[in-house]
Amino acid sequence: MPEFSPVFREQLQDLFRWRRDVRHFRRDPLPEPVLDDLLRTACLAPSVGLSEPWRFVRVDDPRRRAAVRADFARCNASALSDRAGADAQRYARLKLAGLDDAPHHVAVLSHPEPAQGRGLGRGTMPQTTTWSTVMAIHTFWLAATAAGIGVGWVSIIDPERVMAVLDMDPVLELVAYLCVGYPAQPASTPELERRGWERRAPERREWIRR
Ligand SMILES: Cc1cc2nc3c(=O)[nH]c(=O)nc-3n(C[C@H](O)[C@H](O)[C@H](O)COP(=O)(O)O)c2cc1C
């Protein structure tokens, strides 16, 4: 095992601090095979029973991408209509996806009952396959950030409709729809914080119980 120096550990902390959900992208694509390499790195994530239940789908077809954008617009309008008054006005000002500009879209799916792993660890907690896939997404997100590449997670979509748009096997579960590309601007704080929607909570001792 390599020895990780104090300098590296400090830089790793910077990576955690500077990882952002990106919604403003430059339009130029990543050089090949950068995206595939990052997705391979994502597969180094831990998984229940070593089941590796994640599946990554690069969505390049303009018609499919347009259909996902339309679904986001529909879901976002519906989320807005559930709010009223000043809350609705504040919501309407948020930018909640970079689907128009991001040069790459990646759907992340999870197999709920993969043969790999032979069921180990899932008997009492079947959700662990989904959680494993989320670990892969986070690994991807950090690796992308380290390479100066932005990732934006879009969850304001209807999973069933998007699965149909992507023509996916319905046994799979849609976990995330990711926008990927070079960020228009680096940012040290979450966009929701910069737009006055929410703030990171102050460090709370009670989050760690002894
Ligand atoms: C499961 C999940 C779903 C998310 N869905 C969305 C989304 O639909 N639209 C969006 O703009 N951001 C979405 N985000 C990003 C969060 O808003 C963001 O992570 C949070 O505000 C903290 O900002 P940061 O990631 O830049 O630190 C999502 C993040 C997670 C983990």
C-alpha cells in the first residue's frame, strides 16, 4: 500500500471541500477517453458482497437528451407549483440542472438483485445495492473534481419516464442522472448557499454520539 503523505492528505481535504454540484458548464466535450476512465475509477467503490451493482449509461443521442430535459422541465414546474408566495419566487430563481449546456449526460442505474456477490449482505438490508451505487457516484464525483471536471446530479426527473426514454431494462433502478463537463466557474461554496436557499449547518458535536 502506498504511503499517503501529509501534503497529500491536506490536498485530499481540499478536494472534499472543493467538490461541487455543478449546474453551469462550458460546452466543450471532455477529450476521449477521460469520461470512460473516470467511470472506471468509479468502479473502485466498495459494494455489498462485492456485487458491483452499478451500471453507467452515456446518453449521447440528442433526442433522448431532449426528452430528459423536457421531463426535468415538467418535474421542476410541478415542484414550483407545490410552493407558494415568496418560497415559490425563491425556488423559481434557482438553477437546478445544467442539462442544456453539459457536454455529457450519464445515467447511473443499479441492479437490485445482481448475480454477482451471491446475495451476501443483502438479506436483511436489500437497499445496500442502491447504496453501493451511490458510493460509486461519489467516487466518480471526487475523481472528476480532482481532474477539474464538474458533475451535477439531477434528481428532479420522473425515474420511470426517464427509464423508458433510455429504453432501459425495467428491472434496473435509476439512481442518478448526471451532467458532466468543465465547470464554467469554480466555486468554494454550494450554489444553494450562494443563492441564499440553504446553508451548510455549523459543525454540530451531537452528530457524532459517544
Ligand atoms: C441525491 C442527490 C440529488 C441531488 N439532486 C439535485 C438536483 O436535482 N438539482 C440540483 O441542482 N442539485 C441536486 N443535488 C446537488 C445538491 O443540491 C448539492 O449537493 C448540495 O446543495 C450541496 O452542494 P455541493 O454539492 O456543491 O457541496 C443533488 C445531490 C444529491 C446528493
